[in-house]
Amino acid sequence: MRNLIYKVLLTKEAEGAYTASVPALPGCITYGKDIDHALAMAKEAIEVYIEHLKAKGESIPDDSQTLEYSINLSLSTV
């Protein structure tokens, strides 16, 4: 069995819910009422996505070789 690693990006929406997207799996996007729910929904979406790739005989990408950094910029107002 192969362990797969995926980065999940969470974006807080205006109404307070979260959008979860998986960059390694184009179009793999879901939603949750809070962070825990969004992550649970992302896990389910990833599993369904992978099953679809397997059924089509396509390769299964993951983020195991992806490095992630955040850059914080301070912009002055004009």
C-alpha cells in the first residue's frame, strides 16, 4: 500500500464556512461549515477523485515532492 500526501488549501468564506481545494488534483474542491468539516470533506473528495483516476487507468499524483512556503509582504498605502 502506498501512502499519498496532499496539501489542502482552506479559504474562509464571508459567511464563515471554508472552501477546501487540493492543488495536486485539479478541480478537487469542496466545502465545510468549519475547519474540521472542510478537512473531512476534502479527505472524502480526494478518495473519490483517486478512485476515478484508478477507474480510468490514469496515474495518481500526490504532493510528496512539493515544497511549501509562505511569504509575508507588508505593503505601504499610497
